[in-house]
Amino acid sequence: MIKEYLKRMYIDAALLNDENVIQAVADFGPYNTILDVGCWDGIKTLKMATVGCAKSVYGIEPIKKASTIAKKNGINTFEIYADNEVWPIKKSSIDCVISNQVVEHLTDLDHYFREASKVLKSGGYLITSTNNLSSWHNIGSLIFGFTPFDLTNSSSKERGIGNPIAVHRNEQDERGSSWTHKCIYTSRWLKDWQSLYGLTTLKIYGAGYYPFPSKFGKIFPLHSAFITLVAQKK
């Protein structure tokens, strides 16, 4: 029962988080060019491009089967790893860089922020959305000595390790290491990291606030399940 309840809460929060990302794109647009880091098949990218009135749309997606579909969907897609390869995009050419549920999978955030700052135009925006380490459900897990919920998929062999009430506890994971969470962050952590690369945080959106309705996260993003940070290049 607890696992099913947590699963429903997670789905509601994830859907609201996607809405927050779209809202962030709309709030700070329009843009001539956008880059979606971790664009997958490009479906969500196209929605963001429409909301942002973008004329040119780029994507980064290391998984070949997904990048192939993204290209067919009209996304100018680069099949590279965003945290250890140079982004093949002209310096100071992008108005908005977006990543939704990506940075928690990366091993080198310095590289990610450095490359994002490099390709952004002066005054351009970086929209970064991810799980929140300081969410109440992760804090509760730590109090009991459990793995934070958002890091229970840190093994490429088995899901739910370190947390007996994780939704996917003991399930095998055949998706490989690129799907695992390497680290999750707080909004302050990401804010300081962005500052290191000339990016000033302007707004933070929240989604999910277990065990309360997901919209509470919009009011109290510090402890929401998901966070979306909008930063601007100086």
C-alpha cells in the first residue's frame, strides 16, 4: 500500500514538474534558438520550442535509438555525452539551454555547466530541472538511515538498493549505467554551481510535496520533490 501511494505521488509530481519546465520556457521567452540537453525522442523538445517560439531547435542525446527518432522529428541532434564530450555547437549561439531530468545522471557537472555557459549568448537562459535532495521524502529516508529515494536506482544491476520501501525494490535493471542516478542536488547546491560559470539564478520552481498534493511544491520549492532553476548568463 505504501509503495503504491508513493508511486501515485511520484507520477503526479513528475507531471507537474514537466508543466513547470514548460512554464519556465514560456516565462523567459521568446527565443530564436534552444538546445535541449537529453532530448530523448524530441517530443517534449518540440513542445518547448513551440512555447518558446524558437526558430532553430537543437538537441543532445547519447542514446542512438532515441537520437535517431529526434532527428526524424526535426531536432538537430548531436549524439554525444553532455558531461564528458565537447558540445559541437558554436560559442555564444544559443538563447536557451534546457535539461529536464538529466543532471542527476551526469558524472561531471563542471563540464555540463561550463559547456552550457559557453554555448549560451550573453543574457541567455539555462533551465535545469532535476530531483531535489532536500525534499521531505529524501530527508525522511536519511533519518532512518535509508538511501534517499532518488538515489535508489544508483546501481545498474538492481533497483531500489538501500531503501526497503523504494517503489522498484529488488527489480532487475537492464537499461545500463547511463540510466542510473549519479548524484542528486539541492537548489542552493545548483545555484552556487551555476554561479561558478557566470550564471545567475533568477527563479526556482517546485513540484511535488509528499505526502501533500503536488502543487504544494510550487509554494515551497526548498523541500519539493522536483526543482527547476532558471539562470541567466551574465
